[in-house]
Amino acid sequence: MPWNFWRSLGSDFRIRRLLRDQVGVTAARWGASKSLATLLLKFGSQRLAIGAVTTGATGLTVQQAFRDEKRQRNLEGVVLSSGDEVAWLNAATKPIWDHLNSGFRRLVEEQLEPALQERVPFVGRYLHFKKLSLEEAAPSFGPVTVTRSDHGVELNIGIQFVGTGLLEFSAPVASVEVADISVKGSLQIILYPLVDSLNPIGGITFTCLDRPEIDLTVRTGSELVPNLYDFVRDTVDDVVAGLMVIPNGVAIALDTLGPQTDYMALRYPLPLGFLRVCPQGVACRDEPSVGASPYVQVRVGGALWNSRSAKMSNHRSEFVGWSGCVKDFAVFSESQSVELRLFSGGGLSSRTLLGSAKVPVRSIIGADMEVPLLGADSEENGLVLCLGVDWLAVLDEHSIRQRRMS
């Protein structure tokens, strides 16, 4: 390729660094007589897509949103229907479930086993998959909400699975048995793009907006590794997130008998924007018992981040030390949530969950806030997490011109 081509292509990119290793990538969608293949850029651990379309140039850029009603424009959707009736889906799932044993076996061998070997201390590298039994319990679905947005039609379906099966790994000195795995979350099915054709649905995507709640029982092996439950549960959680939690998922391009769907743009969509989160402190209203060095865990979609540990202030009623501790999270849907957890301890020692909260993305965009944390009984426990939050919207060229004219 001539150097001038790459130089001209690079001049179309507007790239603004959002924070440290996180990069906000914006790129021009250039005109072409035929649909161009989507280019992928990978900066650090953040992978974004640059889609190519057949219309004129409509460059994208990341811009800090104004704190008014306009900042919600790219997070709006219209609920078309909601309800609990999905009996037909539950009935269809049962016969399909009987054929998934080999698929789950491959998943355990290729994804879960290497992750456990890497993460579990002492005996991890000696663990090898031995046995899998799913039993007959199939997942159940419901309720369902149907939403219309700029991204097509979205079906958000609740999913719950309570298994009685057994997952066993062997080690030289003993075995690790994992049983009673339960999963509770929400599956999103996106019908996009919608085109004017005999088949108006150009593609279908299966994903989860938030990490599902996963629990399990470690029957044997706890005597080998301190805190083995946390290592196994977190590993299973990350493997599931890497496969099915947005922006990960399964994308299928459909034949519309008309316009051709760009699969790469479907599989790697651009985010609506970036949510910048900065822990500022923990206030103790009722002076509950808190460890000496708490840290915050933030989860948005498939992304998970642990802050550094804070220290107790001189007043012994607040925890400080998160100055400059900032993280950016890509947001792909208005229905996503921000999951906040406050921990004390960790590593080989058992960590303690001090409190947690789950807040919809749309309710915390562009505002500093105090979030009351809930204890194990789902009641407020007297801890309040103080956060600084900013929203950096991904805007197209048309939106930028409108803002400049207003």
C-alpha cells in the first residue's frame, strides 16, 4: 500500500485518550461503492470496531457530554412490551438441553480448565478436567421486555438455572469437585440492523448486558487451597463474561434478500459512550466494622476492575486514598447496570464483602453521587460509597454539527 493511503486514512481518525491504558477510539465511516470490511483496532485490553458503510463520511468522535437533557439522547429506548409469559421458550429449551453435554465439556476443557490452572495457587497447574454431569435440570426464562431503539429491537429475557450436576477436576494429591451451580441473569437478543427488504432483519445477536449472578458449592479441595471458593467462583464468572457478556456474545448475519449485513460491525459494535468512574471515599454512617484496607470492585458489562486499597482517615469514620484512581467503561446499551462491591482483604486470605449496590447506567451518568451499600440481607448497612462519575458520549458528525449550531 502507498504511504499516502495510510497517511490519509490515519488523518480521518479522531482518537482521544480516555485514561491510561483505556483508549477512546473514533473513526471516520468513509463512502465506498461497495461495503468495506470492518477494521479492528486493539489498544491494550480494549478492542473496538471501525465499521465501513456505503454512505458519505460520517465521522465519529468521543466528547464529554453536557449535563442536561441532551446527554440522554443516545441512551433512550421505547419499551414496546413486557411480561412474564415465555412458556413456549421454556418448553423448547428442555429438549435442546439434552444435547448440550458435549458442548459444555468442550467449554470446560478449552476455557475453564486453563483459567483454573493459571489462577488457583499451589495446585492449579496440576488440575485437569475429569468429569461433567449436567443432570436433567434445564434453565428457565422470564420475564421478557421488548424495547425499540436506534439499535433495532431488543428482547431482554430473564434466565435462571439451578443445577444439580457435578464438575470434577483431578490433582495429584486430591480432586476438586464443584456442584450445585446456579446462574441468574438476563439474556439480550438484538434484532439489528432493520432494513427495507423481504427479510427486514439483517442480523441477530445474543449477549448478556450484565454479568449473571453465579454461585456454586466446592465439595472437595478446600483443604488444599485457602479461599478456594472465591478462586473457582471468580474464574467461572470471568469465563462466562468472556463468552457471553457484552461486548462479547454470539452474532449472526442474516440474508435479507437485499442489503448485505456487515458481520464485523455486527460482532464488534461501537459503544454508546464511556462511563468514567472514580471512587472518592467510604462514609460510615453507623460506624460498622470495616477492614483496614477496603477496595472497590466495579463491573460494567464484561469489564471488571478492582481499585487499589484505601486507608482510614484521621477521623476514623471515612476511608480515603483513591485520589487519581479512575477507570473508563464502555457502555453498549441503556439497559446496562453498574455493579459496585466493597471488599476488605483478598489474595490467599479470605476476602470479606462489606457491601454492594447495583445501579442503572442511566441514573448515574454525569454526576457525583453517594451510593448506600446493602449487606447480605439486602438492607442498607450504614456504609455509603462516594463516587465521581462522568459520561463521555460517542457522537457522529451529524450530532456534533447540531451541538455547534445550538
